[in-house]
Amino acid sequence: MPGWSKKACYGLASLLSFSSVILIIVALALPRWLSGKILCQTGVDLVNATDPELVKFVGDIYYGLFRGCKVRQCGLGGRQSQFTIFPHLVNELNAGLHVTVLLLLFLALALSLVSMGFAILNMIQVPYRALNGPGGICLWNVLAGGVVALAIASFMTSVKFHDLTERIANFQEKLFRFVVVEEQYEESFWICVASASAHATNLVVVAISQIPLPEIKAKIEEATVTAEDILY
């Protein structure tokens, strides 16, 4: 059986892996990976708007991996519309890259569950195979954290190099053209960063578990037998 210090470390490692699973699920579910400001360029050109009037043509947009919302501001008040990425909008985007982000996150979800299982196994018993021990926990955490990092990098690539926000903003727009004036990553993006950080923390926890600590042993008191005890 593992010592008390190893049990505590492996228990913490399993909790971190479980938290990563929850974080990935939340990131997939929330529709706020990125938000931004969009300018109705057509409206600005029509009225030849100056700087003080531009605020009337600046709307908002936010979206996730499955859905989002857009508020159009073209000089006549805001008009809000909801949209979904699948099945129609994905044709306007870099479909391969978008699907890659989703597949990587689902793969990271599975790898996080495996790393949690390995941590629980090591907490309960000492595996007879080295691959199932601390080395195995580190391996699965490196894989899970690396896959999450790849998903984050793929999403950033889609935003920066494939004009993801602008493509979404101009989806099904026939009269107006929108340009992106501001972008910022939202909670779902940072939740994925936290998930990758949880796996990095797991590597530190497993490394700490290999530091030998003195075991606490109960002191056994020796029984003293006196002459009076013998008489009885």
C-alpha cells in the first residue's frame, strides 16, 4: 500500500484531473470563447460618418464553438440575432480547423479521464507495472495538457489568420459589410487555459510524491511485568 504522503498527492492529482474534465465540458458548453466590436462599414460610408458619429455604427458580437450572438448597429438602433455554427455557418469558416478544435477538446476530455483513473489506481495500490505508476500518470497528463494547448493554439490561429470573427459577423449579410474593430478572449478560452494548467500542476504534484518522507509509526509501549502481576 502507498504511504500517507503518496496517497495525499495521488488524491490531489485525481482531483486536478477531474477538475480538468469539468472545465473542458464547461468550455464546450458556454458560447463565449471570444467577444468583439463590429463596425457597420456600409452604414459609415453611406452617411460619411465622422468620429463622434461612429459609435452609432458599432455593434457587439460573441461566439463559442457551437453558437453565438450578434448585435447590428447600422444607424437605426441595435438589432440582435442568434446564430449557430453547425450546420450552415461552418461552411463559411475554415471548417477543418474548427472541427479540429472540437476533436482535440473531446480527445483531451478522454485523456483527462484516463489520467484521473491512473491517479486513483496509484492511490489505492502500488501497480506492478512501471507504466501504471507515477510515470504513467505523468505521461497521460502531458498528453492531455498538450492536446488542450493544441486546441487553444488552433482556435487562436483561426481567429488571427483566418478572420474568424469577421466571417461570422458577415454571415448572411447581403446589404451591409462589417469590420472587426476589437476582439478579446472570453471565459471559455481562459477555462481551457486553466484546464491545461491543471495538468501541468499534476506533473508537479507527482514529482513531489516521489520525494521520500518519513513515515509516521505508532509507538508501541512495552508492557512491564511486576511481582504483584505475577501473583495475580
